[in-house]
Amino acid sequence: MVAVTKAIDLNADLGEDESADGIARDVAIMDIVSSCNIACGGHAGSPETMRAMLVAAKAKGVAAGAHPSYPDHANFGRVSMEIEPAALKASLLEQVKAIKAIAADAETEITHLKPHGALYNDAQDDEALADIVMAIAQAEKLALVGMAHSTLHRKANESDVRFVAEAFIDRRYTKHSRLVPRTEDGAVIANDADRVLQGLALAHGNSIAADNPLQIIPADTLCLHSDSEGALTTAKAMRRALELEGMSITAPVR
């Protein structure tokens, strides 16, 4: 028997596809991951999908988080948006409160907040956006998921908000350890084996760049996007690979 040397979380963004197939896939992914981030109306998600995801997460012992975004269904929240800070804060708070209310009705809880898409990327290094996201996590008593060594990380630490460092197994990184924009070719790792290799490197704290041994991205949690091609297959392969290397898969926040 391999001794367990490290625990790591495996998470997925869920509830973004309201089709029957999308919901079935997301429920199946919850058999594999230890936490999930549920779309709560900004870019995708409805009361029905939120409830379905929360009920499944409760049944499967998966820690559920809020996944708010710029209020932009048209672009799936993946385009930076010019919006008044007060309006953005109000929208994000409305999204988080909506999913928390459904969670309470389903007799479960929301443990963390992870921004979605362009807001996620923008808030890592933008002081004003980081303040807005951090303030909502603090007010709603939620842990905050984001990139290590970011402005968001610093502000969370300054405000005693629990921060969960996240890295992506299915996305390429720039030399500055930020995500390659989806508009660029190769931004999403298509090959299942390459996704698993990157995930293992991240989990072990090894470099993800062959030409840069110092490009190490700290990670408490590894994310796989549920809408990536072959997401369910990758999730199974990733969990199997982690467990074979003696890692325990467990949510960082309960």
C-alpha cells in the first residue's frame, strides 16, 4: 500500500450547461472531484441548475462553492467588462446570496467563492476588482479561491479571508504564470495525457515549463473545466494518477 504523503483538492466548475447531458455530466464529475464551483446566474446557471448541483454535491460529499461572474450571459463571462464598481459588487452579491439561499433550502452550505472567467483573471492583478471580490467573500464568510502570489491573494491575507491557491490542469500558462487567453491557439490543453502530466507537476510542486525549472505554481486545489472536451475522462484519469502517487483527494474547506 502506498503511503499518503499529501492531500490535494480536485475541483470543477459546474452548473454551466443546463442541457440534460450537461447536468448528467456534471453530476458524474461529482463522483470524482472533492469540491465544485457552481454557476450562480452571472454567466450561466439558473435556480434549477443550482439546486440540482447542490443536491448532488450534498449527496456525494462534495464541497460546494459559489461561482459568480461579470453579469454577461452573452459572452459566458469570458470577456472583460466595463462596469461601475458599485454595480458589479451588487451583481456579485446578488449571485452569491441567490445560491446561498438555495443551499439553505436544500439543507447544505456554500463553503467558498471562486470568480469565473474574465473576472477571475482580472481580479488577480486589479486592485479595485480584488477589493470587491475579497469584500464579498469576507462579508459572506466564504473562503476565496484564486491564483497564488496575486493581488487577490495578498488582499485576502490582509483581511484574514481564507485563501485557497488554485491551478489548472487543462490550461496553458504564460511565462508570468497567468493563464494564456482563450483567444490564443493552444490556450486549452487538448490532450488528456498532457492534462494529467501538468496536474501531477502542479500537485507535486514541480515546474510546469520544460524550459523554466523555476515556473512552479503553488496549488491547494487543481481545477478542470467541465466544458473542456473530454472533461469527465480527464477527471477520472487525474484522480487515478494522483491516488497512485499516494495523494489523498479532499476538499480544503468544509
